Amino acid sequence: MTDRSLRLKDVESFLNNVTGLEAYKGKYFAFSTGGTSGVKGITIYSMGEFLNVLSHAARATRWTGIHLPCGKRPRRAVVASRHPWHVAGAQAFIRFPFVKMLVLETVEPVEQLVDKLNAFKPHVFGGYASNVHVLALEQIAGRLQIAPKIVATTAETLTKEARKAVARAWGEEPFEAYGSTETAGAASECQEHKGFHIYEDPLILEVVDNDNRPAPLD
């Protein structure tokens, strides 16, 4: 909003044609929301800001308190959007030297997701809460056979039923995280599972009611 070289129509055109994780004008990363509320929101990050976005994921993983295999690249599988204009889809196009990534599309048939996860055998598994819930039921039924050390959910509220299914399927409580296109990671659970730790250094998170007034937290 303070860079006069940025024009909404130009950014929208860029997002309509983007095919991967591409920098807009060589120095920005632009992402759009899905528009489920009626209007699509577009957020633009500088290079430094986008690196902070990536660091939020590392923070959430560290807070689990679980140590991943040493001496080899851990395998991380995620079921989420693969659209390059979506902030969640960006991870499908990033190549991390220290972790093997498998990003699966949230609308893939369950049978395909099961087959791909069984072949990949992730150490870390996560994605949209509804997808993780469905796949936890597949694990309970015996069709999915993976043994992740960490199970994490985002994008949607993790229901009590889904949390119970994940714990039954993999023997561990899932880690829920909250974020958005505008903020990236905003809060996540630690190994105590007693609520969310807010990321107070990159943002100010405020709970409000339907009239946009501060709401009590108790």
C-alpha cells in the first residue's frame, strides 16, 4: 500500500497466471484468499516478510517438543491447497534442503491420498483439519498405515471428534495451529495442549465480537 509500483489490477493479473512460487516484480510474494466471504483479499509480502512466514512453521514444529530423526531428512506430508496463488499452496513449490516434502491436494479422492501416504510414510503429517480427520478414520479402519511423530492441523477448527480420532489413530494428541493469508502463522499449541500460544512478535491478535468490540477471553 506504500509502494506506488503496486497496482491491484496488475497483481490480480499476475495471480491469475502464476504457475508456481514466483516473485512479483522480482521482490514480492503475492497471495489471494479463496473469496468465500464474497471478496478476495490479496496480501503482498516482501522477501524478508516471506522468510518470516516460513519461520512460523519452524516455530510451530519446535513447540511440539518432539525430536525428528537425526542423520537423514525427515519426511513431511501435508494435505492442503496446491493453488500457487494461495499461501498454503506455496509450500508445494518450495524445495527445502533439510526436509522431504509431499504436498497433496485437499480434493484428491481419499483412496489416492491413502496410497500416496502409505508409500511416503511421513514423520510429520498435517493439513486441513477436515482432511486429517478423514484420514485418521482411514488409519483406524486399517487402510492407512503410517506412523507420524507429529500430526498438525490448520485452516479449519479442529473439532473434539476429530481430535479424539487423531489420538486414537496415532496415539498422540494433534497440534492445532491458527493462521491466515494476511498474517501467516498467528498461534499454535505446544506439547502441553492447554490452548494456543500467540505469536506476539509479528502481529497483534485480538478477539472481537460480531460488532468488532474486544471480547472477553474467559
